[in-house]
Amino acid sequence: MTIGQAAAAAGVTLHGVGHTYGNGHTVLRDVALDVPPGEIAAILGPSGCGKSTLLRLVAGLERPAEGRITVDGRPVTGIDPRCAVVFQEPRLLPWRDLSGNVALGLPRGTSRAEGARIVRHWLDVVGLDGFHKHRPRQVSGGMAQRTALARALARQPGVLLLDEPFAALDALTRLRMQDLLADVQRAAGTTVLLVTHDVDEALHLADRVFLLGSEPDRPGATVVTSLDVPHPRPRDRALPELATLRADLLERLGVPRPTPAERTTS
């Protein structure tokens, strides 16, 4: 396996997945989705609808109450080494330098020399050349999140699970991180599931968008909309066709389109 490539991009499929917390609250119901190997899929939905729970189920950090999840055609039955997760917060160990934090993502059994090469490669790829020996407190929030991304990629996962990884960053850093993710995914070829609240982020990065929502008188969120983004990546944020998709998704999320009078007034 070459440094910088995914172990093997793996498809992700959810068959009728539901999840209920111990207090009886049903958060997900009959979720069905299919993400082919090497694609980026974005998962949108209102706060509290179970987007993060869905990622945890795919990663094997929790087990679904019903249904089945497969990665590369094989069931997820526990913490799955084929997956790596990047959370909203970097979650770096403050007593380790950036190299040491990235090394935590290395597959078990990696030799010291090979591990050092992998760590250096991914820190360089995410733009942290020269910062390998810095501690987390010595770098910015964006640099810390780049380190978390490098740590996940050091595992060379078949599936990269991103739980709103750029939500805490300022607007400019967020745009740069989106472009970095697009570049890295193209180079590594890994499958990506991205949870986000940002419709523009989803349309810029994803091949496919899944919208989670609830149905009247039925507990738990399910996939209420699935759409393909019909433009190849890398994608220009200014594409006029994306504006139509953006308005459609926002409307489905409860943000109504402005009327002609409102557009004239604004």
C-alpha cells in the first residue's frame, strides 16, 4: 500500500437502521442509504435529528437497535478499523506534539520507521510542514483540526467519517479546510461521510446529499430526501446550478424561498 492512499475505498450501506436511546427516545428510524466506494456523501438535517448518531453507528462506536450496517459488504459489529472519525473538536492530547498526536492514528503493527514516514507525509499534506514538534496549545484552531484530519488519514481508512469538522472554525479557515479536504480525498480516494449543517459546504464537497428529517406522527428521523450533485469535483462555488439546489435544500430544511417582492426589496 502506498502512503497517501486509502487502504481500499469502501462502500457504506445502511439497511433499515433504527436507534433508540436507553431512555426510550427514538432518534433514527428505518434509515436506508448507500454510498459507493470513493464518493463523498453529505448528511444534512436539523439539530438533534441523529446525524452524529448515524456516524457513530457506522464507526461501530454504538450498535443500532434495528437494521444492518455494512462497510465494503461486511457487517459492522463493533469498532471498525476500516473507518476513521474526525469530530467537531480536534481532541488532541495536549502533552503530545502534533507528530505524536497523528501517530495515534497509525494502524496497529506499523513499524517505527514506517510510522514516522506516514506521520510526516500527512502533516505535510495538510499544510503543517515545520509544525511537527509544536504542541496543540502552540497552534491555531484550524491547524489543530488539520492535525485531527491527518491523524484520521494516517490510519489509511476505507471510510472517513467527518462530524461537522469545520463548524468551530472562522469562515475563511472553513473555506480553506473544505478545499483541503477535497484535495486530500481526491489524492487518497477514500469514501467520505460528512455530517454538516452547512448546505453550501455539502454542495461544494459532496457527490450525493442525504437529508434526514421526521415524518408526521412517527418518532425518529429517516432519509426524507436524497439527491445527486450533478457537477464533477472540484466544483466552483459560484456555479449558478448550485444556487437552485441550495434553495431547494434550504426549503426542505424549513427556510422558505423569498417571494419576488422580498427579492426586489432586498
